[in-house]
Amino acid sequence: SGGTAPRQMRLATVWGSGTAVGKTLVSAGLMRAAAARSLPSLFLKPVQTGVPDSDGAFVARAAGCQHVVGEHAAAAGLSTSGPSPSAASATPPPQRALTLFAWRPAVSPHVAVEREGRGVSDAELRRATVAEIDRFAAALAASPMADGLPDALALVETAGGVASPSPSRSLQCDALPTALPTAKLAEAPRATETPLPALLVGDAALGGISATVCAAELLRSRGHALHEVVLFEPGGGGGLGNAEAIGAALGVRVRSLPAPPPLPEPLDGWWEEVGAHFAELLDGLPRACTPLP
């Protein structure tokens, strides 16, 4: 019967110490790890600029799932792509990547709004983000196979860096939710909040220690629960000592992964190389009570 989906789900928001540090690679790696286990999973990109570029489409291709776009994102020219879930694959709910709000100019979101219009308030951004995770949790609960679902994953990927402006000009670390409302459960009769663990993708380059530590401390100051830092380093090594210094400063695990090959080289071999790392990263995400309706 439905309504008995796992009362726990792995949740995370993927942040970056800056632009182009590898947030979408982390998201795609986690979605691939979930797909390898046939786990229901959701990748959510609330804000996208630079259409037709699309992080959601990249993640969907990497994970072999469908990329769905919201009405606002569709107005920027994005369209749903990838394999449509069949009736059989919809139980349990399949993987899905979703882009909510998007603009064409390849600039910061607040500048994209100035140029293109279609502004979005922080309240709208938070409400839409939480609503999609709610829908995903509800789909889990309604699945006829709910009793047999061992796990699930929901990821939110930010745009740019921790202090990059949102569409409304506020900082993203202020605009996006730090936690989700938790359903009332027998063991928790009063509604509580489920923290959204923060995965911070740091900078392995010279100067990256300062940028990463500052980003992490800003997240913490805004109430985000820092879970782990990921660095992409040539060969996966620590030639500049960034991982050790960042870990010592922040007191969290810093995971060094080999950097991907430069574009346009294919990523197939790299995905094979780092697959075990992403499986371990998925295992390490804390399980939290889902915001079931």
C-alpha cells in the first residue's frame, strides 16, 4: 500500500566557492551513483542562466534520465529532453532532473533579470524549491513499491558561488532554504525542520584555500549545515596542499577527486575512474526525515 515510503531520504544542496569549480559534476556523479542502485532521485536546479546551456540537461544525460523544465524555464527556450519514464519505470518514481527558473543571458541572475525581465522573488524561489521536494516525497509515498524502497536522493544545485546574487539581488546563501519542514511522525509528534546538508565544491587552484574557507564560513553564518567539501585536483592529489589546509580550518572532511579531462574530451573514462568516490559520497550523505505531506 502507498503512504509508507521511507521516512528518510538523503538530501543535499550543492554549493560552489565560485563559478565553474565543478558543482554540476558533483551533482551528476551523485545522480549516477543513485542510478547504479536504481534509487529514486531528484536533481533540482532552481536558477539557470546562459540558456541554451543547461546544468539540468547535463546531469540528465550523465545519469540517463529525463530533464524536465518548469514554465518559467521553458519561456527562456529550455525544453524537456531525455527518455520519458514508462509506466513500469514510474514505480518506484524514476530519476528526474528539473530546472525551475531560467534566463538566456550568460550573466549573473540579477543581471539576467535586468536584461530579460521575468523576475523571481526569494519567497517564490524558496517556495518552488521546497514544493518540488515535497512532490518527490509524495511520489515516493504513493508508490506501490514504497515498502521496498531502501533509499532515495534529492539534490538542489545552486548557481555560481555562495555569495553570488539571486534573481532578486540578495545573496544565494540568503535566498535558498537552509532546511525543510518535516512531517509530523509518531516519534516526532510536533513538526520540526530537516536541515539541508551543504556540499561545498571548493577551489583546488592557488588562492583556493581562502576562497573555499570564506565560502564555507559564510554558509555557516547563514545557518547552512556544512557537511563536506569536494575538490577536483589534477590526479586527485594535493600538490598545493589545499585539501589539508581547508580541512584543518573547517573541521570537516575534504574529498579530493581527480579533475576531469578538458573539454571536448569525453568523460566516459573519467566517470569510471571516479564512480567509487561518488558512491562513497552518496553513502556519506546523512539520511533525514522527508517532508512528506
